[in-house]
Amino acid sequence: MDTLQRTKSDISTVLLHTMDENISDDPVSLTKTTLPILSEIELAKCECCGMSEECSAEYVEEMKKRYSGKLICGLCGEAVKEEMEKNGGRTREEALEEHMNACVRFNRLGRVYPALYQADAVKKLLKKSSSAVSKSGNNNRKGGLARSSSCIPAITKDMKDKLRF
């Protein structure tokens, strides 16, 4: 029985204790039992990604204090922490600004045109890798994209074979 009692929530335990104190056959007295006041839950929208989540007023105030008056969700908060750790020496405000810029860019382009957003990310990746090769002064271009031969002969051969039949 003790293990079952521990699995119950605190509210149900308080309710049982208040009901035991007010044992009466009168159903009206049972409805007047007082429960502990819970904090109000509100639907809060993240200023970075736009996701909404249920938060208490205390949590909203804590997040606004922590992130320069901006309300951000827990997921964006973790991303800001990682941004701070990744680029050591960055302040929380700089990391928050960097993350908010990435979220705004994704919301503007990535949600509407996901293929275009992915292509832009690949383009940036290739530019970054090519600039790293050019900075090192290595002209061997190891790890870059290379083409061994043209695909045109294979396509024309395939078309000629189809036309014969």
C-alpha cells in the first residue's frame, strides 16, 4: 500500500487528507475542501522559432530575465547554450542574436521552400570547403567534388539503343 501511495500525485494526497479531516455525510462540505493553488498556465509563443508551449507565469518571467527580455522556448534556449559553448567567449546576447537570425531565415525561407533552403545550405557548405582549400594553398583539391567523365555519351548511347527497336 505504501508504494501505491507514493505513486499518487501530491494534489490527490492533499485532497484525501482534507476529505479525511472533513468527514461528513453532507456532500456540500466535501465540495468546499481547499486544494493548493496551482500557478496559472498560459500558452506562450517563442520569439525565435514561433513554437507555442504551455508555461507558467514564473517560467515566462525567468526566461525573459535570462534572455534579455525575449521569451524563447526550451529548445531554442538549448541551442543558444550550444552556440555559446561552440564559439567560446561569446556572450549570451551574441549567441541569442545569432540563433534568432538563423530562426528568422529558416522561417522565411525554409518552411516555404524547403528544397531551396537545402540547396542554399549545400551551396554554403561547398563555398566553405572551397575557401578552406584555397586558404591552405593546396591545389590538389582533396575531398572536393570531381567528375571523372561526361555522362553525355552514356545518355546518347542509351537513346540510340531505344531508337533501334
